[in-house]
Amino acid sequence: MRLLLITSYVLVSTVAFSPLHRQSYQRIPTFRSATNGATDEYYSIETTNDGPQGGAVHKIIFHKLNDKGTDMPPIVIETGKIGRQAAGAVTLTRGDSVLYATAARDEKPRAEIDFLPLSVEHQERFSSAGLTSGSYNKRDGRPAEHEILTCRLIDRPIRPLVASGWRHETQLLSWVLSYDGIRSCDPLAIVSSATALYLSDVPLLKPVAAVQVGMDEDGSFLLNPTNEQMAKSALHLTVAGTQDAILMIEGAADFLPEEIFLKAVQHGHDAIQILCKGIKEFGETVGITKNLDTLKLPPDGLQERVDELFTTKVDEMYAALGTKEEQGALMSALQKNVVERLEEEFPDESIAIKMAFKDLLSRRMFERARTTGMRADGRELGAVRRIDIEAGFLPRVHGSALFTRGETQAIATATLGDSGMRQKIDKLDGLEEKRFYLQYSFPPSSVGETGRVGAPGRREVGHGNLAERALIPTLPSEEEFPYTIRVESLITESHGSSSMASVCGGCLSLMDAGVPIKKPVAGIAMGMLLGDKGGLSDENALILSDITGTEDALGTMDFKVAGDRHGVTTFQLDIKCEGLTFETMQRALEQARQGRLHILDEMDKVLSAPRAELPPTVPKIMSFTVPSESLGKIIGPGGKQIRAIIEDFELTNMDVRDDGNIQVSSFNAQKMKEAQEFVMNLIKGGAGGGGKTERAKYAGPDPVEGETYTGKITGIHPFGVFVEILPGSEDGSTPGLEGLVHVSELARDRIRNCEGYIKSLGVEELTVKYLGVEKGKIRLSRKAVLEEANGERKNEARTSLATSVPSMEEDEIAVIAKAVEGVHE
């Protein structure tokens, strides 16, 4: 055993010496015992002086997160080298994935607010995977949907643990700088952001960490699984918490029983405990001191005065019951009375008076439920509000449902289409095409207010994603049901858990549209009341089923669970206390199961199974397969053949995939069958066109392999560009010779959208090299021409060809900078 001397920075005053947030620090030596730098079998901490200007760099290396060992690379968190002007900054490395996170806060608190002003931003930089943004100016722009969801994952477990009364504007920023494509970076973003905040002087009370949990085919849990493992997993779980308890759960499952779900959460929390233990010791090594001097605390005696004067009136208000509007009016009037009564006794403390009144409301709500078993709206703790359902009430919509639960209401619609209706999302792992997606809208009128209407906010994105994941496991496979499915949920009234109303309404709209779902799915939101909102849940915690907005605001838990009669499909937990014990979670899950069964019974009374037939407004879809080498014949020069087929056989769409799968859609089933027969005849050597007359063929000289040709652009498609490299006859009796410039052969850099790229070039002709014929297709390359031109320029022997073709270093870069990306090769 040896002693390791570490020089740390400890905050000794709150006198700022910069316009932002830095404080006065004093170097003091701190001693820790260590054996070869290792502090634990799971992690080790190192300190070196190889930072900028010889500054101290502290590093913690997590070698493993459980006793079983793992083939996962170690997690390395480092501070002191990058981002030294932030209040806290770390880099987190796992394998070839690198994240950078910072925590910053304003110098002075905001006196006029009564909430924690915390904002979170997360960016997955395309450069981290060797890609370029698809935007016009090639900058990573506003956050994509998956980045917004990650921001919410970061925010939710951290917010409850920041000390009450912290009013400094605080910002967490997170970037994925390098991405290896092997494992998700989402849990790492939570760990890095929470660690940056913990190392700052912002009073985050405890370290926070997160992991991802999956499950293999034999039912064993996988900790931080690979993307390949997660694609096969029946469980997608993200858990965040402290060393003591769970703070946040997010995920989806394939009808997983509640007892397995609980074991998975426990498995994740075991690893979280190791991370939090290490981060706490890491903070001691770095030397952190929290700024508690500027916390806005209530005046002494204020809470006692509020309790003394208004406890009886609050109890009378709850006893009066009433609707959301009636009880809200009573509560607002009582709050106004509290402020007027105490503002002279506690001058300039109106915000503190309101917060003390809210605390009284919460405690009396708990006490009423504990002593009487009754809630503020008169229900028992496990009761679900009245449910009213209408299915198929919109005449021209493929599927529709009006779902009303108490004073929460949603209009859900389902729309069916072909593969062209798929939602396309550009991500670091490539272009994702979603066959099913749910879009959630929460207009301000749903709560009787006015406000901004437009692009969905973060809350809408999160709620929509939760409802979408709840319904995915019940959908039929694409082989069973080839349609693309879009569900929309419009919230028309809200008083608690509109996302779970979207699950119920969405399921009903799918059944009304005739989608052959496996099982009906319903969702419910659970709440919790505690006598002490600041502590952990305990045996005295009261679990509430189907919470209202008032109970959500005054309670300490929002636990959303969706599934069928036998298992869970999605879950989301947020709390406002220091953590949730497993005993409390087990009680909440069982009570949620009982409530879910009741809701499913109500849904069965209206629509117990999917409609037997699709509505007449849904186009018919047929799929068949052809040899991939025949696709050139089906598409035709410049897409002429496929356009002729669509037009001649009155098809809505015809989607041709690289693997030979073809999907056609039409309102006329007979025409689809004729189109299939024509295509099969075409690839066997039959007539071209739409079955009218045989198309003329090219009759000129053959091109020479390796030669360069300049020809006009005849067609632009997601997979490439057609170019006529040799002309047809002068009298037009025979066409020219066309070939395909695949998207990978368009430029030296990766092109993600052919149409946008060609449009930005502003040309009608391309100079290409003839590469020969492969699988019946004429292959052309513009990239080869550009590379040759670049080589000739380097040899200072530029030819006229090199002059006529833009070089990569000049015009080519400017052109690529204008192209809009978004196509999967």
C-alpha cells in the first residue's frame, strides 16, 4: 500500500473572476490510499500532469460493471484536458466512441422564478461516423427526433437531484464526437452529462449514472448490448439512478411479464451502483465543492404560518371534489388568498409563499389519501376514471377512434399506404425507414389555453415515441401485412396521461382500419404520494392508478406502463424524489396491471378484434420477387419502363428494391395482377412498355470499356442517375444508349441524395467513364473521371477533359456543399 499525493482544486469562495461562472479556487493537497493507482476491482483512478500548460488531468477507468466479466471495452471518463472554462467538463470514451459533455451556469441566480432553470442539448455529429450533414449548408442543424429523445433521457434523472432553491440558469451540452457503430451512446450521454454536472459547483446532490439492458434468446440479461444484440432482443431498457435507488426508466418490450421486467431493472441498477460509487470517488479526487450559498431558501417560519392558516381550507377544498375546472378555480383563489394574507408578514417573498402553499397541497393530498383511502376527485387509490369510446366515427379515414378517459380525450386515426409512405430518418447508423410511426399533437386548446402551434415540441416528440413503442410489438409482420402504417393522435382534452390515451386510441384505430394486430394493447399512468417528497419511496408510499394532472403536479411519480393482458410493451418512469425502491416499483406494476385489464375490458366492449376487411379507401397492395439482375429491364432507360407500367396499369405506386422485391399498389386488384403478369413476361424477354407495343432498342455502335463519354441526363432516382452516352438515330426510330451512374459513382465524396446533388450541379450533361455491363446493366462512373482529372492536375498535365470536368478541390466541393442528403444506398 502506498500513498498517492493528488493536488486538487477546492472551492473556497463564491467571488467570480469571469463574466460566466468560474470561482476562486485554492490548491490544497489531499491524500488517498491506492495500490498501483487502482481503487477497486471494477475501476481505477489516475492523475497526471499532461494537461494544457502542465495542468492536472484526472481519469477514471471502469474495467467492468458486473462480476461476470464482459467483452465490452472499458469506460474511461477524463477531466482537466478539454473544456476547462466550463463549470464542469468531461470526455467519455468506450472503444472508438467518444463523447464530450459540459455543465455551465450563470453567475447570478434568477430571483423571479420558482423552478430549476435547467436546459439540456445533445448532438450526434455526423462527422463522428465519417458522414456529412444532409442540410444545405452542411452544418448539423436543429436536433433530430432521436437527439431530442436523448436530451429527455439526460434531463429526467438529473433534475430531481439538483438542490431545491437552485435558480442559476444551468445548461448541459453533450456531443458525440466519435461513434464506432457498435453500441448505443444514449446511456453514455447520461453518464457524461451527469458527471460533468457533478464535478461542477452546481449542487447535484449525488452522482447519477445509466446503463442499457437487453435480453438474449435464452432469457439472460445483456448489459450495454451491441446494436446487433439489441436488434434481436425482446427487451430495450434504459435505467438511470443513484447508488441508492432508481430515478428513471425508459424502454419497450415484447409482451414481457412484469416479474422479468423487475429483474432487468435490478440487473441494470447493480451496474449503476458501481458507476456511481466510482464517480463519487472520482469527484473526491478532482476536489469539488458545491455552491450552496446562493440557494433560494424559504424564510424561517413561512411554512409553519401557511400550515397554521390554511390547512383546514385546503382540506375543505379537497372534500368539495369537482371537475378539473372547478377544483382549479378553488385552488387558484385559495393561493391568491394565501399571498395576500402573508405578503406583509413576508415582504418580497411571493414566490416562496406560493411554493409553501404547493407543499401544503401535496402533504394534505397525501394525508387525505392515507386516512380515508380517497383521492382529490373522490376515487379510490386504484380506481380508473370513466371510459367512453367511439370507433369508426370519421367516415373517410381508414381507421379512427375517439377515446375519452375522465377529462382526457384523444382522436386517433390510422392511415395505410405502400412503402412510399415510410418515414425516413437520417441517423449515424444510416438511413432508417420506419414502416410504422405514431405522431402525437398537443394543441394548447386541449387545456383551454392559447399558444404556439407548429412543429412538435420536445414533450410531443417524447409522448409520441412512447405511444409508438407501445404498439410496435402487436403489429403484424410485413410479410403478413405489407402496408406502411401511420397513426396520429390529436389530444382534444387533457387532465393526465394523454400519452396513454394515445396508446388506447391508437390501438382502436388500428383495429378499426382492419390491421390484423396480435393483441389489443392499453396503457395507464401510475402516480405516487409521499409524506416527504424529498426522500426515498418507502412502505408508506401511496400508489395511485390513472393519475390526473393535479396528482401528477403534486405527487412524486409518473410511471407509464402499456401492454396486453399478459405482459408489458413499453414503460416510462419519472420521479421527483430521491429515488424509487424496488418494493415500491413492484407494487406499482401490479396495480398498473389491474388497471390495464380494466381498460382492456372497456375497449373490448366496443371493438374486441380487428375489422374483417380493409376499408374501400385503402389501396390494395401486391408483392412479388424477380431476379435482381432483371431490375434494369423493369426500370428501363431513365425510368421510362417503370413509368409506363405505372401509367398503363393504373397503379398508385410501384416500388422496386435492390434485392428484387417489387411492391405495387392500386385500387384495382385486376390491374395489379395484369401488371405482375406483364413484368414477369418482360424479364423473360417479352415486350416492353406497359403492354402496348414493343419498344425500339438501341441500334448504334457499342461503347468501349474504359472510354469517357459526355451525355445528357435522362433520369434521376434515389439509387443513381441515368445518362445517355451514345445518341439514337437521327430520325428518332431508335433510342440512344443509356447507362446508370450509381449513387456511389457520382462523386469522390459520399452523396446521400441524387436529386439534390444533380440539382445543385446545375447541369444537363455529365462526363462519365464506361465501366462495362454487369447483370444486364450498363455501368457508368463519374467518380472515376474526377479521380483521373485530379491525378492529372497533380502531375501538372491537365487535359481538356480535366478542364471540362470540375475538380474535387474547386467546383466539386462547392456543389457537394449544396446537395441535400438522405438516401440509403
